Amino acid sequence: MKNIIKVFVAIALLATYCIPAKANETAGRQFCTIACAAAAQKVYYVVVGCYDSLEEAKKAMEYLPDFLVSPVYETTVKGKTEYRICLSCHTTKAKALEEIKKLKEVFSDRPFGIWKSKGLARCVYCPIAMNGDPMQPLEPK
């Protein structure tokens, strides 16, 4: 019974995150940028992984389950650039924590984090979704 529930949750997550917004870009992997929201608006990203280079983040996605493959965002921490694979973003920390709780039901051994950003972060890479279309930068829920 427990395995059936895990499969159901995995399918629900897959349906939620692997159906990208309508893309009008050419097929293939692409870089994408996004305008920042007002600096005062806080956005809480659910982070799948952090890497020192964009290439490392792309390589890490090769080993992720398909429905965890997500856009990569660039940030600077203590003067050092980091690249973060982010699964979703939310307008409140509580919503981000609820998302992590759902993910932990399926991926109990995988660490997930929350990244609080002032406004939308800079998306530097959008991978291809399972349906073959490029993913779009995340929008807060």
C-alpha cells in the first residue's frame, strides 16, 4: 500500500512539473533570461541542487529523475557565483515548505532546500521537458 501511495505522489508531481508553459522558442536546449520582479517582493525557491558552474548543474540533471529536471538560476553568495536547479517558486515560505513535504514523501533520502530571493532570480538555463518542449522560467505560485 505504501508503494502505491509513493507511485501516486510521483505521478502527481510529474503531472505538475513536467507540463511546461506554451513555448514559442526553437526546439533544443536554450538559455533563457527573465526580468526581475520588484526588489521588495520575496520569492521562495525549492532547490534540488547547488553547483559551482552551469556545466556542473547541467551534468547533475542527467542523473535526476525526469520530473526533478528544472530550470537553473544564477545567484551570488559571498562574492561567489552559484547555479541552482529550482523545481518551483512560491510567494510564501509556508508554500515552499509544503512543496518540500510532498517531495519528501517520494524522495525521503534526497535533500531539498529553500532559497529566499528578493524578486525573481535570473534564469540562465531551461532544459527540455519530457514532451520535447523547452521549459519556461518559474513563476511564483
